[in-house]
Amino acid sequence: MEPMTEGLLQNLSPSPSPIPKIEMRGIVKRFPGVLANDNVDFTIYVGEVHALLGENGAGKTTLMNILYGIYTPDAGVIRINGSPVRLRSPRDAIKLGIGMVHQDFRLIEAHTVTENVFLNFDGLGFIPKWSALESRLEEIAANYGWRLNPRARVGDLSPGEKQQVELLKLLVRGADILLLDEPTSVLTPIETKMLFKTMRRMAEEGKSIVLITHKLSEAMSVSDRVTVMRRGRVVLSKPTREATVEELSTAMVGTQIANSLGQEQAGTRSADSAPVLRVSGLSVIGDEGVLAVRDVDLSVNRGEIVGVAGVSGNGQIELVEAIVGLRKPLRGRIVLNGVDVTGASPRKLMELGLTYIPPEGKKWGIVQELSIYENIALRIARYEPYSRMGVINWRRIMEVSEKVVSEFKVDTASIKARASSLSGGNVQRLILGRELTTSKPSLLVAAYPTKGLDIAATDHVKRILMRLRAENVGVLMLSEDLDEILELSDRIVVMYAGRVVGVVRRSEATPELLGLMMSRGVGAGASP
């Protein structure tokens, strides 16, 4: 069990109330060409934390969107406290005490906490009594141990505080059924631990919480019951204390996922002493015209994975964009394989052995309107043996495209299919396959390579990274998932407010130490 959640299990109630708060029976939801929910039964009890697990496309978010009134089911019935209800909109759900916190926060960053919470609040009056509203928020926040200033501008808050604002929006409206969609995806370990304590406190007060998550350890540590969906159906539902991680992962994927990555564990070998990448004194201007990266030093050796950890918005993306040639540095130096490449073009860097896996693969890594083989051609069409004398050899491109689809398990009927038809996990496999099959990189820069992927796709990407490490490739990896950082990295670089506040060897790293560095800028030792 993860250190940050250790001890939470002992606080779980022995069993939830036998009275169902919500019953969803025989729920069916169809979209064009997709059966998203196939005769689903789902029960929520009073005073429980219920974890809802499943791969991307399993139907879990659709099911919760039905419960929140965003979608109307094609068949089935929903009962609250035993009485059938029809939920035509989120307003109907809120009136019945159901609230949802989405993965992407629905807040107005220029407004204060109080203004966000009471936006569209019934009974607010023509002239709101702001001092009374602020006092009400302070009272609710204090009940859960939150230190939240009602007058603070939301744009100045941390992700954890923004999540508290989202919860406040539901609590002031009297919600006692809370649906939380991947709530820890943007949180530090400290904020995650605080959230879990809040969830347990809410359950003790009689509220019911559904936790949608892909992290098995979270489900095991904080929930009373767990339900697994696969391909639109419920395949497992039981008390959490009766489940195992192996059982849940097998239920999610439909086959057993090995515990080991099958490669030498990170942090247990000495990387080649020759650095493939060295960054010194690097400063970069962000999109808003201010310094996003401040005097950063770091290095990546051959056969080493260096993880970059930090809360979103602390300069990680701007750092990577400068390294891969997408953003001009203000000052500093970037050396790749002994060559000064400061300000070099992406094409020049690619030809010197750098390969880049961008964040949001569907947005930045492919052209969705093109076919799979055409997306692969974009990477290689100017080079032999895929072209000669300016003439593209489409037969060769088709051959390598078939190889990419086969070896990287891209789920598609044909390489002629549009890239837009691929799921997020398959897009990531396509990008990795295209970059690694058509080149022999000395440095791979991967920005959030598993973000949003299901358990099987995540496992596949991790294995690729470990294989590259074993082949003496240097890897610079951005991730907001500390479990992933700790699992894969040999060294961990932590960024805060655009600076590197510390570099920690894997053997010395803990979630608590990294979380402290990420959230407060507290430094640590080790060389860059």
C-alpha cells in the first residue's frame, strides 16, 4: 500500500448502511455505433465511499453522467431512497442531492471563491450579502479542516484548493451524493491525503461518495466497496476488503497484467556516465510573457530515466518545449550528444537523435483528418529509404505502418483508417511506434506519456520506456503521477515556480518528500 494512504483502511466503516441511497437498474445507453452501458446495475449506500473502476471506454463516466442528469438512459430505472426518479438535467440531480466534481474544474478563475460557489445559487437575492456568504463558507471549510480564503481569486489557488471550491459548490446546495471523477489526477500526495480524509469524514456524516479512478491503490485504500466495468458492463462488485489488486486489474482488462515490468528496476543500475543531454542556466518565457523557466540545470545520461515532477503549471511544459526546439530560450545552453543545440529547430534535433512524445497526443502528435499511414509518413517521407530524389516510396511507408500497428498493438481495422477513429491509448501507441520504429533515438523526451490511458495501455507504455532504458537510451519524462515517477525514474527532478528545487535519487525518494517539494518548493540534494 502507498505510504500516503497507509492507515486510511483502519478508519473505514465496517460496512455501509444496508439501505440503498441510489439504485440504478438495467441502465442502457447507446451512442451511434457504441453501446456505452449495457444493462448496468449499480447501487450506492448511505455513508459509503464506492470506487468505480474501468478502462477508458468502459462506460463508467457515462453511467455517472446519467446519474447526474447529463445523459438520459435509453432503458432502465433510477431510484433514490426507493422512489423512481427521472433526471432530465443536472439541475434535477442537484435538487435531489446529487452533485458531481468533473476532472476538469468548472470554475471562473478571475472570480473569488465566494463568487464561484454562489454563482447561479437560488435565493441569492438582488444584492447578495457577501459577508454572510463568506462566513458560511468559512464555517463549512473549517468543518473539513480546509484553509480556504473566501475572498481569494480562484486563479491564485492550488489545484487542491480549486477542488475544495468545487466541493463547496455542492455542499452549499445540500448535496449528499457526491460523484468525483478522477479527483486526484492534479493533486500532490499531501493534497490527495487531505482529500481522502475529507471523503471519510463525509461518509461518516452519512454522505455517499462515488470515486471514479484508474488507480487501483486509491480504490483499495479509501473505498468501502468497489465496482469494475468493462465494455459497458459491470464485471465485478464487492466489498473492498474482499478484493485484491490483482483481481481488480484482471477484471478491468479481461486478462492478467504482470506485476513486474519485466525489466531491471529503476534506480538499481548505473547509467552510462556520458550525458546525452545537458541543460545549464536555462530560462524560458511562457505564453503570458513572463518567465516560466528560471535558470534550470539538469542532465540525462545514457541508459537513465530522469523523471520531472511538479504540480501542473510550474514550468515543466515550457522546459520541454525549449529542449525539443518548440520554444526559444531566453538564455542558457542546451547540449545534445555533445553538440550545442540551443535554439535549434525540431528537425535538426530529430536528426541528432532526439525523439519527442508530446502531451495530448490527439492534439499535438497526429493530424486527425489523415490516415494512420499518412501520419507515419509525416515523420519519415523526406528520408531514405522512404523517398528518393523527392519521390515518396509509399510501398515502404505502408510496410513500416503495418509494422508499427502490429508491434505496438494499435487497435485499428486498417492503416488506412483515419487517426481520429483511434482512442487515446491507441493514439499514444501510434505515436510511440512511429517515433521508435522509424528512428534510433539517443534521447526520448516524453511529456505525460500515460496521462489519460487505461491500465493496459499504461502498462504497455511503461514497458517501452524500460526497454529503451535497457538499450542505453536516455529518457526525460514528465509526469504528474508520483506512483509512475517513483516506479520508472532513476533520478527525479522536482520543479516549483519555474525552478528546479531539488534532484532526488530513486533510492532516497518518498511520496511525502516529493509532495513537500512540489507544493512548497522545499529543496533536496543530489546533483542535477
